[in-house]
Amino acid sequence: MSNTDKNKEFYDMADAFIAVANKQCKKRDPGTVSATFLYAAARYNTFIAASGSESADKFSAHKEDFLKYFLDEYKKMLEEHFEDYSTHFEKYLGQKN
């Protein structure tokens, strides 16, 4: 699989998760949907970290490494999207600054 195909697959998967969240927002408060999305990501990422560990002791010993990695990655992604929305606010939301 080429890098282009991998990137497309990555963004298609992200879009699928966002579509589920958008569907939930039709029935629920968007803030609650957002909090649930974050909770699910934290829970799943912890599962991934744990399942890649050889033992509970090794998993626990690497807690700070896991936290740093996931927090740093989330911060980079959030900053990227914040900048994108700042630049394209009217286009995305149909509202003037």
C-alpha cells in the first residue's frame, strides 16, 4: 500500500469516527458528544498501550512515556485544527469573524 493510500485510509477512518459523532449530535448535546469522544479515545489508547506491553509491571513502568506521547500527539493535532478553523472560519461555519 502506498503512502498516499495509507494517508487516504487514515483520513477516511477519521471521517468515519466524525460521522458517528455528528450523528450523535443530532440527538445529544455536542459538548457531551465531544466528552464521550475524548473518553473513548483515552480508553482505546490505554488498551492499545496495555496490549503492547509484556506485563502489567512494564505497562505501569511506561505510564509517563505513554502519557507524554498521547498528550503531545493530541496537542499537535488540536493546534493544527485550531489553526485551520481560524483560517477558514467563515467557510466552515458560515459565520463572519
